[in-house]
Amino acid sequence: MMNRAIIDVDGVLVDMHTKMLDIYNHENGTSMVKTDIIQWDLSPELMAIFRRKGFFINLPLMPNAKDFLYALRELCPVTIATSASNIPNIARDKLEWAHTYIPEFASDFCITERKNIFDATILLDDYERHVLNFNGSLPLLMDQPWNVTAKVLPDFRVDTLADALYKINRYIKTGLRV
Ligand SMILES: [Mg+2]
């Protein structure tokens, strides 16, 4: 099979949690930080912020995210896949985000709840369920406070985009997964 990489957005290319917590803290006089979010499911209060129209439009890319995508595209075809949680305004906001922040990749940007429908060998995601259900050879989990307890072997965890690129490059060049 030809290699193809599926790359997640939230928690991988984009830090949505910091903005979500900034809004929450500002509105509630609290001081929550990202490491306070230790489970995948968000509280109803945080979900309400996530659902707000326009929330996703101005989320900045993670440092080096664009360099990562360019370097990755030199190695194999790349599809960027992100969920809109079945909420139409999130789907619209995410498409607008893609056309603003990564226009070079907008035609490879896909809104879907399903990360295993692609003919792909590589996945990079911060959601353990997607990583554990992936059909391809190299499912990588991006370390985040909400996936610390995930049952994913350390060899399939990465803590930076550079680390992910290293493991993907090694797999493509040598076939070695660990
Ligand atoms: Mg994610």
C-alpha cells in the first residue's frame, strides 16, 4: 500500500484548549490550565464555548505546524482530517480556518468523524479512540494531558510535531514502526 498520512487538527496542529480556557477563565474568574483537562470529554461549560459560532476561525497554528506539514508532504500524501462534532457552524468555521491558515493544504482538508475510512498507513491524533481503531500501520498519539492514561504503547506516542516527523520518516524510509 502506498503511504498516506492522516493528520488531526485540534490538539495536533492547533491548540484550541488554551483559547477555550482563556474564555472560560475570563468569564468565570477562574484560573484553569490545560493540564487540568485530564479526560477527553469536556465539561458542559467548556463544550458550550467550543460550540460558539466563530470559536475555531482564529485559532493559531501550533509552533512549526506549517513546517511539519510541508516536510511531511515531501514524504507522502497528506490528508488533514478533523471532526466538527456534527455541528454545522463548527464545520463552516473549520473550513474557513483551513482556507485562512493553511490554504496550501485546503484541498486536502476533510471534515469527518471517522479517521479510519481513508486508505492510509499513518495517523497522528490526540484522541486515543482514533489511534486504537486505526487500520493502518503507524498510529501515533500526540501526548496531551487528556490522553495520559490511554492504553497506547510508548513507542506510538509522540510529544512534538518534530518527534512525529521523525517517526513517520523512519517508518517510510525503513518500514520500522518502533
Ligand atoms: Mg484532536
